[in-house]
Amino acid sequence: MSGAVPSGFLALPRVDPSLAREVQDDLDKVEAMLADSVRSTDPLLTEAASHLLDAGGKRFRAMLVLLAAHFGDPKSPDLIRAAAVVELTHVATLYHDDVMDEAEMRRGRTSANMRWGNSVAILTGDYVFAQSSTMLADLGTEAVRLQAETFARLVKGQVRETSGPQAGADPLDHYLQVISDKTASLIASSAEFGGMFGKVDPETTGTLTRASDALGMAFQLADDILDVAGHPDDSGKTPGTDLREGVLTLPMFYALRSTDPADERLRSLLGRPLDDTEAEEALALLRPHPAMDEAAAILHGWADRARAELATLPEGRAREAFESLCDYVVERTG
């Protein structure tokens, strides 16, 4: 039995301890592979490519690959590589996202674009994705096709977010489609990779993929709600980041739909950059607003959709772990 100490979600009491230790042990192997994969003969490239990996992260997508494989053969030799591939793909997008967002911080440290400039950050993201693709080449054409299709959706989601909704389109529908492409797609593909390389039967793999797609939607919606309702001690993030940047998220869309004259001031603050004083005012107005309950209901709906898919799977510790993930995502928002 592995001696690895489970962390994060795997440490929750609802997750079978033996399963948690097995997945954590494999995550440790993934971590070693990630570190090795971004080493280069160029010192700057090695440092820049290691920057975000060394900062940590939940490794949520890698964990899903490993967890999904427990519906089949979790000892399949290609699983560690597959988990590293999806994590590197995710990290590559973060370098590019931070350039486009002009982000100053990522995972508690100075972003790569702030430290080395946009050119190095963009090239580093390209390099990390290239390393992911090199590892992927050993996993076969189906894996290459899945990653390519997923990466295309990630790019499409970023373009949608950058360009905004088309004339006449519902901004809320547009926002949900962006989440589907930018976040849920890779989370769903993580489960599909786990099924593919864990030799899980196609029907179960399809169910896990659909459940993880819904879980990915809930995961991002929970983050958006926490950006309003969360506390730095719990979330590790400063509340109101989206508000300050003028980014509209689920609670804000519902607040903007309000026709109550009492909400006029709140509506005037949403969708434009705010200074610290305005951001604090917007948070104070938005936190008790009914829009928060409406947003929470949508989050619960996506989590319930994931649970409904999972309920069709055979009972056991792997299914219980996936169901606990659904609970965890919802409970993060209180």
C-alpha cells in the first residue's frame, strides 16, 4: 500500500482512504514527470516553464484522469503520462491567458508575463504545449486527436470571451458557452483520457466524460460565486477580482436583469473597471442580492446533472469519490 499522504480533495473523509492513497501516489509520479518534461538546455526557458508548475496548483485534471481509470485498470502504464499531458495542456493555456488578461499574479506568485515580459510568456506557453504534444505522441492517434479537438475548443472559448457576444445574442448564454469551451472541455477530456488509458469500457467512459463536463461547468461557476462571496482565508484569492476588472460573471448577469430601482447603483457598477472603493461598494451590494441565490441554483443544477450521470455507474469507491467531488464543488460556496 502506498505511503503517500493524500492532500486537497483526496484528503476529504468521504473519499475512501485506500483509493485516496493510490491516487495520491500516482499524482506524485505525475508531479515528477511534469518537472522533468519542462527541463531545457536553455536556463531561461527551464526557469520560465517551471515557474507555474513549481507554484503548485490543484492538479485537478490530472487527478480526474487517474480517478476515472479506477473504473477499469488503474495500473495501466500509460496513465501517468496521460495525466501529465492534460496538466501540461492546462498550464500552457495559463501562460497565454495571463498575457491576454495582463495578469500580475498567478498561483500566489508574480505571473510569467510580469516577470519576463509578454514575449517570453507566450513562447513559454508554446513550449509547454509542445512538450505536452511530444509526450502525447507516444500514446497513439486517438489521444492526439482528443487533445487537438480539446485544444481547439479552449482556443475557441478564449476567442469568444475576447470578442464578446454577437449582436442580438443572450450575454448569459454566451458566458456559459465560454465556460463550456474554456474550462469544462479539458475537465471532460481528462476523464475521457482516464477511461481511454485505464481500459474502461466505452459506455462507462462516455458517462464519466459527460459527468465531468457538467462537473467542469459547476467548478467554474463555483469559482465565479466565490469571487463575490468568498473570504481570502478560505479561497486564497482576493474577493472582487472580476468586479475590479469589469468582467461579468453569473451573479452579475442576474443582478443586471433586475428592474428594481433600488438596484440602480449596483447595475451602474457592473461591467466596467472599478477602483478599490467602488469594488468594495459593489461587493457589499451584491453579496446579499437575490442574484446570488439565482447563481447558486444554476451551480446546483450542473452538479445535479453530474450526479445523475454518475448514478448510472456501478457502485463502489470510485463512484463515491466522483460523487464527493460534486458535493465538494457545491460546498465550496457555502
